[in-house]
Amino acid sequence: MGTPAKWALSQRIPHEAVSKSSEIIHIPRTGCARDRIDRLTVSDHACRTMVQEAMLDPLTEKQETTGTYKKSIENFVGTVKVPVGVAGPVIVNGRQHVIPLATTEAALVASVSRGCKAISMGSAPPYKKGGCAVVVTSGVTRCPAFEFSNLLDCTKFVRWVATQDDTFHRLTSETTKHGQFKEAFFTVEGKRVHLKLYFNTGDASGQNMVTFATKKIFDHIKKVSPVPIINSYLEGGMSSDKKPSHGTMMTVRGRSVAAEVIVPSSVVRSVLHTTPKALAEAKVTMTHGHMRLGAVGNFSGNPANVCAAVYIACGQDPACTSESSVGTVRFEVTDEGDLYASISMPDVMVATVGGGTGLPSQAACMRLINVANADELAEVLAVGCLASELSIVASHCSDEFAKAHHSLA
């Protein structure tokens, strides 16, 4: 069979097996996954067999018949198997967790595990072992925009909106039992008003929840606005939905979570193969590099790797990695010569209910990570990202970064 890479190349689907230049494929909107695969691979039986075996195994096909994937995807043809490894264990707020990571990047699980070991051998008040993490605040946004004839009408509209909190609470309660309207802010841009609506969404990520609630408020505003609205949009671009931004770095989208740990210098040497002073100096250098680059936040490593891997494993929205994986990290040498490490992530979008959290493999990973609610999931994720930062910066201090990837990849 040869190497896995050669086998994979030999199994690539030829273009002509999927479509001939003279024909248009019509994907069945009804029926089952097997029907769609048959239509897509009509001219190549070998291709059809390969796709069915790789993506539509008997268990997946059985799950389809029971409606498992009905609310998750359209034009379903199967599932993709992404390897899952567990990093850790790591102690967070006095409880031990493992962190499931779905990834194809060798060295990621090993690196996060090393950071988790260092954190678990450290402490953070009031805990004698492990890190401390806290969700500082939360709120999911949707930001409708309204255009008016002139600036004076904008001003009248803003003054009116400022009196509508009770109405927005009531309208939100008509769309959901699980979310609540929190507060509203506005930005005037020329003759347009961007209205930022914040909602509490419980243990759900809540992006659909806040969209439905905002639509109710949006329609109400258009109906009763004290000044004529020339144009309006349900989303005017200021929610930072699935996009990193300096604006949400200053506020919140999802959950704003922070974590800290003090790692003894002996642990820094034995586990991370460097010193607290070297880590702190490297962090300053890398932060300056990020500043020159104009990056959002100052992460030196790759919390995006941890966020994406956890999100895929645990049924979160992987696209939210772009906003969730921004923030700041601080490394300092304490008066005792140990390492103080902290991470602040203002836009962590996670859920323990809804979305993909109930899919079979994802639900199993949620059982593995063993969290009670979405706040705890955000806290464990933040500590996992801090573990990644510790390990990757340490690998640059000890010049082990390339060596680790060479030996594991």
C-alpha cells in the first residue's frame, strides 16, 4: 500500500468522476446521504465506494436515519473523522480536567499537556494546586443599523432608544425562555445609528437566540420609531460576529474569562526547560513584535490551535475561533523568583447545550472535559490556552520548538 501519504494521493477523486464538463449536477434536497453520494459519483463506482466507506460508515448511516444530523447540516453525505487526543490532566479551580483536542497538527496535544503539567504543579489563590480561572462578564451581541435623513433625526432616535429597555426585555422574553435582554449601546456614524444589543444566553452560545430576539426588537423599532427610518439592517457589522476586533477586546462577546497561575521556578526548569526570567523576557520581545504587526492582543503562541481543537471536539462553532482566540498574556517574575502567568480572553464563545454539543462524538468529548456549565467550559479553555502559551514560549527559550515538531510530526 505504501506510505499513508501515497495512499491518500492515490485515492483522490478524479475530477471527471464527479462531473463531466457537459453536465450539471443536481444534488437531491430530499432522500438520504447514500442517494446524494450516488448522484455525485455517478460515473465512477470506485469513487462511490471509497466515499461511502470513508464518510458513510454503518454507524453514521444509522444515525442519519434517526435524525441525528437533521438540525446540523444540509445536503448531508457523511462525517469526517478528525483525530482526537486528550491534553492534561490540568487542575482548574480545584477540579481536575482533561481537554479533548480534535486536530491533525502533531505536537499540539503534547505541547498543551506539558503546559497543563506545569500549571497543575503550580498554584493560584485560593487554590494550593493548579490554576484559577474566572468568567468576569458575559454577553452576546447583535448590532442592527438604522439610517436617517439627517443627524438631528439620529439624535432624536438615540434619545428614544435609551428609554426602551423595558420594552426590549419584554420583546426578548417573547422569543426565548433561556435568554434575557441585558443592555443597549449605540454608535452614531454620520446619519446612521449602530445599535449594539447585549443578551445573556445561559449555557447556550446563543447566536441564533440573539438573532431571533434582535429581529423582534428590530421589527418593533421600525414600526414605532419616532422619526422616519430611511434604511435598516438586522446586522450593521459592529457585533464582531466571528471576527476579531479591537472593539470587543475592550468589551465582551460571549464570555470574558481570565486565568492565572504561579509556577515555581523549579517546575519551570524541570518541566518547561527554561527559567522564569527567560520566559518573561521572551514575552516582552514577542509582545513588541505583535505591537509592530498591529495584531489584536499579544498572544505569543497559538491559542487559536487550542480553541479550534476544543471547538471541533466538543461541538462548538469552529468559526468562532477567530474571535475567541484573542486576548492578552502576561508573564512576570515574582519577588520569590517564581513565574506568574495570566491570560485574559474577552470573546470566548462556548456552549454546553444546543448547536453541535449533542452530536454523538461531540457529546462524548463534552463528557470527557467534565464541566458543569458554559462558564466552567470557558474557564477550562482559558487555562488550556495559557498552558499552550507557557509551553510554546518555553520551547523558543530552550530552542526546542523545531526539534519537537521534527520528532512528532
